[in-house]
Amino acid sequence: MHDEPAGHLPPVGDQLDEHHFPGLRRRGFLAAAGAASLGAFALTGCGGTDDTPGGDGSAGPPRRGGRLRAAFAGGGASETLDPHLTNLFADAARAKALYDKLADYDADLSAQPRLAEKWEANKTLDRWQVTLRKATFHDGRPVTAKDVLHSYRRIADPQKAFRAKASLEPIDLDASRATGERGIEFVLKRPTAEFPNVLASFGAYIVPEGATDFDKKPIGSGPFRFVSFSPGRSAVFRRNEDYWDGAPHLDELEFVIANEESARVNALLGGQVEYAHELNPTTARAHEGKGQITVIRLRGSDMQGFAMKTDRTPFDDKRVRQAFFLIADRKELIDGALSGAGVIGNDLFGKGYEYYADGLPQREQDLGRARALLKAAGAEKLKVTLDTSAVATGFTEAASIFRDQAAKAGVTIKVKTGSKDSYWSDILDGGTLCSYRSGAMPIEAHISQRLLIDSSTNATKWHHKDFDALYQRAQSTPDKADRAAVYERMQRRLYSEGGFLVWGFADSILGTARNVKGVESRAPANTLDWARFDKVWLA
């Protein structure tokens, strides 16, 4: 975690063609079986039509002014505004308000230009020339090639665990150089056909050269300027009148931290906030179409699953992992944990995205086969702890359901509920089995950030040099069909013996006050128009 006005981008050259923008073509964001397409839902979800001309109180043109308060689950006192440390949805939304990337993902997960005005590869795909658009930081300094190179070198610091580090790995940052104030030649370690995805990587924000004080005086080039920040409580930002993509409609934007879903909903109903991120399906059904708030469903937006640590007992034996794949009753998990608000998964990330291996058989529960695999692994009376938390919709419910499913295969699961404030850092290296989820990103980005030896968020500890080599081969393959074949080979291996048990893809559900307009309803989390508060207004 992710649509269009896509930023109302000005024209660049004569046309946005594949030569200058490979990847700008619409990718096949296929509707998952049984799910509606992401673009099928208007702002009011299934309920009203208040934003349609002639409807119940037409919104009319955007209105300038006012403060919007947005409630998100947060990370406690350890929260930071350092954009290179983004991990939670709250982090990503705040970073998007303050900073820009060179590119970002559209609803179909294609890379769309942001601070980059254009990009162009050489014939061998190992050098890419990027031209920046004219943009300024909040202190009036222009955004330059030196700032971009500084930002990427900071992210790539081997002593740091910045989120986008693995995604930027193809770039030889020592050889890359500025070719002018707004020109950059990126020299790559190997041919990379989809380099624009690197520019759009989650967390790859551009900061000014020499920036250090991110929590007290952060300076970006984004649509809002910093006013104040209290970790774990709130952050206040003000309109950037000089934003290159047009000044926001809102005067001010406040992020309010409310970890409990009930607290976010009550604040929305009580008028303390106008936007509540991540409602659960029961809440959505209770309020959808009732008129008090607007419910917005981002269909199949969030991967839901369990992560098994493949480097430690008992999941260092692939037979145990295969048994767990077969223990899961995915429909029961969807119905019980998500109240049916999602579609079943098949132990692979990115259902419906480009390169997704949709030809693999849908995995079904097979307790007999699961028991046989456990017996072969010497784990007939296996006991394991499942770490979970109320940090995300359906986590604790799914853990309890899976515990009961595992008992039928002779596996004893102890569910351990951890702190919402520290859950994501706790489960990255600790434990053996945990509840897990992800917002949208291209499949190649998921691989680079989570499945390579040097990936900074490798929650399954999937460490295989031959797998890394296949990823590099896919990146370097210019022919799309040949590249797809390599990605399919990688996914077949993950399907057979990987560490992610992906049981479903959940609807991401938002709630807004009725006077909030301009919220994009087909933008999965982590994409350009998700949490796009510069395009929102109060009617």
C-alpha cells in the first residue's frame, strides 16, 4: 500500500509515448475472479450519488479553504516524518503530503511521472536519462539533480535500513551523475527494462541535499508545508501555494492518530475528524448508504496472509510450509475475518497485477495431505506461536480462525497478541509465524523489497542466491513476454515453497464526512491518488 486525474500532469513533449515513458501504457490490472473492478465504485461507494450532477446535493466545483482532519492508525512515540523510513499507512500519507518522488504508481501499477518530467533509456537499457520538472522545495530552493542523487545515496546507505534500499539496488550511484541542474544520468549495474518502477518505489522520496532535521523542520517539495508534529498524536501541515502541481484546495491538513478502529469511527461520527482510514467491514455495512458518512471501498486492495520465517524451526523445512498452505480454508478466512469483503488468495502477492501467475491451480484445504507432510517432516504434534495484533483489520480474527483450522490437522497454535505500536518492527525479525498484509505495488517491487537477500523488509527471511539471480535476469530482459516467463518461474517456486501464506485480498475501506469531496475511489493504498489530500476539498 495502491488513480485519475493522475495529478493533472502538464504535457511533456508531443506525447507520452513508450519511448520516453516505458510503462506508461495501461497495464492489465485485471479484475480478480468474483471481484468488481477497482474503477467501478463512485465516491459514495454503493450508497448515495451526492457527487453526481443533479444528484442529492451536487458537490459542484472544488471549494478552497478549511482544515481536514484525517484519522489513521499510527506507530506510537517512535513515529517519524523521515520519508525514507515510511512503513505504516500513516507514514506514507504524511510523506506524500510533504514530499514528492520522481514517479509514482497509477491505479494499474504503471509508473507515472511526478518530479521527473521525462525519462529515456539508451538502447542497451543500462543508462537512463531523467529530466526533472521545474519544482521548488518549501524553502524556495529549486529541486535539482544533486538533491535527487543525495536522496538516493542516503536511502542506499549500507548502515541504514531505509525501505526503498533494495528497490534502488540496480542503480550504480557512484557512476550516476548530474548532467545539468535538472538532468540526471542514471548508470545501472545491469540492463533494467522497467527502471521507471524504481523511481516510483515506496519510500523513494526526494529531500534537499543536507537535510537532517526531519521531525522538527522537514522540508520537501510536496503540496503541504510543515507546521507541527507530535509523534503518536498528530501532525499539522499547511497549503503549499507554490506547489508545482497546483496549490491544494485545503488550507490545512491534520493527521490524527487513533489506533482503535472504534475511535476513528466515533471521531468521524462525532465530527472530530472528516476522514477515517481503514474501517472494518462490519462498520462499513452498518453505515453504507445511511447518509451520515460516506463509505468508500477500494476493492481487493490489501494482501492478507501469514508470514512464515523460512530460516528457523519449524518453517525451515519446506514440507511444514507446504502443510500450512493446505491447512488454510481461505473462504472461511475471508468470511470470518473480513465479513466477506475480499477475494481468496493463492499464496502469491499481486492478484490481478501484471506478471501475476494466474495459471497456477487455486489451492484448496487438504487436511489429509497436510498431516502427511507434517508426519514426513517429523512435526506430527507441532506447536507454534502465531504473532498477531489489532494493528490491522481482520488480523486477530484471522489468527483465531487459522488456529482452529490448524487444530484439525493436529497442529497446536498459540495466538500471541502484540503491541499495535511496535508490531511491524517486532515481527520483522522476531518470532516464526505472524499475521501479515501489504498494500499495492508492482510484483517486481514486492520481490525487491521483501524477497531478496538484502531486502530491508524480508519478513519471511527468504534468502536464496538463485532466486536473486532470477530477479536480476527478469529485470535485464528487454522482451516483455520473456520477462513474464521469468517472473512466472519465480512465482511457481514461491507457490511451492515460499514463506507467504496469502489467503486473501481485502477491500480497503475508508469513511469520510459527507462534505468531503474529491477522494479517489479507485486508488489502492500506496498508489498516486490514495491519500491524495491536495485534491480533496470541503463542500
